[in-house]
Amino acid sequence: MARRFTLPKLVVATHNRGKAGEIRTMLAPFGVEIVSAGELGLAAPEETGSTFEENAMIKALAATRASGLPVLADDSGLSVHALDDQPGLYTADWEGPTRDAMVGMRRIQDELAARDVPRSDAARTATFHCVLVLAWPDEHRELFRGTLDGSIVWPPRGNGGHGYDPCFQPTGDSRTTAEMSDTEKNAISHRGRAFRMMVEACFG
């Protein structure tokens, strides 16, 4: 059985304001004070894992050891099937040194064009992945996974969300995740699905 979360404060192991904001919104009903690793000035650890699970665990343990507080870490990424599931673990790296999502989206488009992948939903399928690790100061951990299937579109559309949302169209929808409201996106997203599992197990 998963451990219940009953503490008043939670560190989110990210320096990404968009991701921290999503998590703050999702946990708002539970009255937990959310602070990001960036706000605490915590260093980002080197992500040496070979899976999303390993990298999420690395981030969670590094932040709880540095802060002495419970931590929620996620590792997420986009796998484009026609690109041999790249960028995958290196999704953020594809955004370049300035972490500009448009750089990453354009690289995906350039790689697809270089491989002569047709501009069709069926040819440009992709999956968003999210792994959440909730860690306590005694280093007890709970792990949750969520995915969202869809396809890559070009040019990017929409001003909502963050990261690669403007070029990702979920299966069965005509909009990108950047064209959805936060509520609509969170209801179907990879991170939203992992969060619902975590909330049911640890917060509900």
C-alpha cells in the first residue's frame, strides 16, 4: 500500500516554471505549500539514468537530501516513433542551451523531413511520457507513470501549455495540447494521468 502524504510542504524538483505551475495547480485542492527547486536555489543533479524512472528517482533523492523536505520529481519526454523514439530522455536537450522549445520543435520537424516522413498523423505518431517520484526525507519513494499518444504537427499551434505542446496533437482530437485550456489538457495529459494515480494513492 502506498504511503499517505500528510506533510504541509512539498518541493517540486524542477527549474521549469511552467512545470512547477502545472503541479501547483493540480495539488491546490490539498492545501500543500508548493515550492520549486529553482526557488530554493537547489542545484539540478546530473541525469545519468537510462530510463525516465531512473532520472526521476535521481532528481527526487538529490532534492530531498539537499532540502530535508519531501520532494516530487518528474521526468518526462516526447518519443517520436518515426525518429526511433527520439528525443525521449533527451527531450529537454533538443531545446538547446537556452532551453527554447521552438528549437526542439524545429529540430523534430527537420529530422522528420530528413527521413522523408510523410506529413500525416499516421506517419508522425508520438507519445508523451511522464514518471513521477514522490520521496520523503527518510527516502521512502512512490512511483507513478502516465502516457499520452498523439502525432506531431507543423507548424506549431496554440499559446497554452509549455514545452512541445504546440506541435503535439492528441489522438482523437483536432487541437494541439497548446490549444486546450489547462483543465482540458490536464484531464488527458501524460502528467495529469500520472498525477491522478498519485493523488488517489497518496493524497485522496
